Amino acid sequence: MTTLVLSLLVAVLLVLAVAILVGRRDRSRSVSSEDPTALRAARAEQARTDVQRHLGQSEAYRSRTPNST
């Protein structure tokens, strides 16, 4: 019984230590450490996706509505 409790305590302490270390590492990362080129590329890709979605929706709308002329 003592061995089981001790094993569980060690496992909990190990998981807690890993969580603390990962949390500190993530907090110490700054935004400036991220690649600015990758951020620009992601924003450009998002803009392209938005434009394509908008064009697709307008095409679908035009195909559903009859011409008013």
C-alpha cells in the first residue's frame, strides 16, 4: 500500500514538474522570436482565401437570381 501511494505521489510530482517547465518555456517565448516571413505568408494566404470565398459566394448568388433586364 505504501509503495502504491509513493508511486502515485512521484508520478504526480513528475507531471507537475513537466507542466511547470513547459509553462515557463512558453511564457519566455516572445512574439519577436516567431518568423516574420511566415506570419506575412499566413496573412496573405488568409486574404487570398477570403477573396476566393467572397467571389464564390457572389457567383452562386448571380447564378440563382434571374437577370433584371
